[in-house]
Amino acid sequence: MAEARAPEKLVREKRGYSDRNEKALKKKTFHPVQVIAVTSGKGGVGKTNVVANLAYSLRLLKQRVLILDADMGLANLDVLLGLIPKYTIQHILLGERTLEQIMIDGPEGMKILPASLGIQELTELTAQQRMALLSQLELLNECTDVLLIDTASGISSNVMFFNTMANEIIISVSPEPTSITAAYAMIKVLAARYAGKCFHLLVNFVRGEEEGLEVYRQLSMLTEGSLNLSIHYLGSIPTDAHVQKAVKQQRVVTELYPSCPASRSFLSLAKKIIHLPVPSMPRGNLNLFWRSLLGKSIDHQEDTISL
Ligand SMILES: Nc1ncnc2c1ncn2[C@@H]1O[C@H](COP(=O)(O)OP(=O)(O)OP(=O)(O)O)[C@@H](O)[C@H]1O
Ligand SMILES: [Mg+2]
């Protein structure tokens, strides 16, 4: 029996989700985690590529990265990375699989959590299902520095939900006027509903740095004038044929062509991200993130959770 369990233990240790985490939870230690959602008003502006390449670049910078694939549509993150998720959170809820069994290993040791759960499903969970899921999700805290959330586009309740859960929101935008107006609409809705959020602008598909700055100027004039809100310029990613070449091979461009212009921009973006202040308690607490994600009703069960 002991022999049969050994490989599983090895996998657990390799992945860093071993007894260390359980001990940390028991000791009530908290490790602050940066939770970042990547979103956009208009579709197809490169969110999934940004998430995957940012994750890869952050791994190069020794950050432990977890991606929450929260795009309930075609869930193209796995396709982009050439990965085939066998299971999702649904399997945990059904008691058929553990978190370790549903997590996917991406390139350079990034972890991907295939969610396939929207706000609708989350609100329909029974208290027992929430507890079961939460106790598994909390094992991730001690082995994560950055949680990246890949959202769908637009202002659906699902997208809004995941954005409001995040500590930082990266709005991905292209220089096209339709993308800029959609980004503005998105910021407007998010800012009206959830004050205090910081919006970082990332301009993809630029011809040069000046074009990214110009988009930033246009959007900040709109947000400062009408919303009295400043946005932070994170940077730009150039249009680069290497990105599509990598996508065709189901690899991230930062891995396949590390020195191409887009890859270099992704790396400098990652460097900026790690210099963003990691929130202290309570916002940097991933446990609270999971709890909020799973809904307020979890609070009623609080006493039974050993934190
Ligand atoms: N900097 C870039 N240079 C060239 N092509 C790019 C760049 N960024 C993204 N692309 C291409 O744009 C397409 C859309 O990218 P991606 O799937 O990441 O967008 P998305 O915002 O996640 O889309 P959706 O809204 O459908 O989820 C892909 O085919 C990708 O290869
Ligand atoms: Mg996408």
C-alpha cells in the first residue's frame, strides 16, 4: 500500500502542494498573493495571449504562477497552450477528483486551474459543495505568488464578477477605435459599481511605443474628464507575426521566440507586474479571494473551517 502511494506523494511534492501547505494552514500563516484579472471590452484583443505569456515571463522571474481560466466560452487557454484538461472544478464538486488531479501543468511550471464555472453555477453550489471546494482551493495559497485570471470580454455579469474579485485589473485594448470605446465602457461600468479599483492599461497590437501612449492618452482623457478616474499605463505589446506563429504551434511566443519584439515586451510587462505592491491583508489573502469567489454564504460555515 505504501509503495502504491509513493508516486502520488512524489507528484505532490514536485508540485509543491504537499503537507507543507496543510501545515501552513494549520499554523494560520498567510502568504500574500497578487490577484490580477486580464480583461477587455472587445473580444480578440489578445487577453489569453497576454495571460499565457505574462505567466511564462513571471515564471522566468521565479514567480509561482497560477492561472484561473475564467472564460466560460471556448476556454481557449488550454488550446493556446496545447493542453487537454481532462477534468474541471465540476469533478471536484462531484467528489470524483481532487484539486491536484484537475490542475494542469503548463510551460515552465505554471499551473492552470480549468474553472468552467460561472457566477451562475457558483451561486447554485450547496454549502457542502462550497466547503469541499474551498478546503481544496486553500491548499494553493502557499505555493502561489501571482494568480492570473483570464476572463471573457465584455460586461457580462460573469466577467464583472471575476474582475471585481481581482486586486488589479489589466484592461487589454488594441488601437482600433471600437476597442478603445469598448474599453472605456468597461472601465465606466467597473468604476461605477466597484470604487477603489486600479485599472492598468495594456495596449496590444501597436506599431510602436508611441501608438500605445496615444491610446493611453485618449482613454485617460475620457476617464479623467467623465469619470474623474485615472488609469495606469502598464505598457504595450507590438503586433508581431511571431505571436501567430507560436499560436499555430500551440506554444507561447515567449518560450518559442524569446527574443522577438513581443516576447521582450511581455518580459518587461512581467517586471512591472512584480513591482506592483502586493496587497497586505485582507486583500492579498488568497483564502479570502476563494471565499468571496464561492459566495457570501460560506461565512455562515466559517467556524467549521480550520484557518
Ligand atoms: N501582439 C500580437 N501580435 C500579433 N498577433 C497577436 C498579438 N496578440 C494576439 N495576437 C493574435 O490575436 C488573436 C487573438 O488573441 P487572443 O485569443 O489572445 O485574444 P482574446 O482577447 O483572448 O480573445 P477572446 O476575446 O476571444 O478571448 C490570436 O490569433 C493571436 O495570435
Ligand atoms: Mg481569450
